[in-house]
Amino acid sequence: MTGQRSIDEVLLPQVCLFCDTVGDKYIFIDDNAPCHRIFAVQDCLQSEDIQLLVCRARSPYLNPIENVLEFFWKSPLLVENIPQQTRSSSSVH
């Protein structure tokens, strides 16, 4: 995806609209995707006063399945009903 296409198809119609709806508490998570690294995209985000949270590439904090599994394994109701060998072989770090 080119920088201009990212601006035209994602940032302006979706991100900026959502940002306007949420207000000052909106934070855009920059995951170092190539389309986010283009200067035109960065300039667009700055011109729209969008707050950025820059994460390193392949950050574990951006992986939603890790968050779901962590919640699953910490839930007392679920853990009681799972055999011990399953819990130890599938633990999330």
C-alpha cells in the first residue's frame, strides 16, 4: 500500500472520523508497518493532531490472541475445569 493510498483509504475516511468521534482520548497505535513509516502519512497524522503511541515492530502488546489467552488462563472458573497437563503444555508467557 502506498502512502497516499493509505491516507486516502484508511487515515482520512476511517481513522480521522473515528478520532473525531472519540475526541481527545483517541490514540493511534503505530506498529511500524511500512505504510505508517512514510513521511506523508506521518505528516497527515500530525496535521490532524492525532496522538501517536509508537510500538516496536511485532510487539507482543499488539497481538490480541495473546491478551485473550492470558485472560483465559487467569480465569479461576476456567482453570478449575481444565486438566493440569493441558494447562502446563499451553501456558502463555
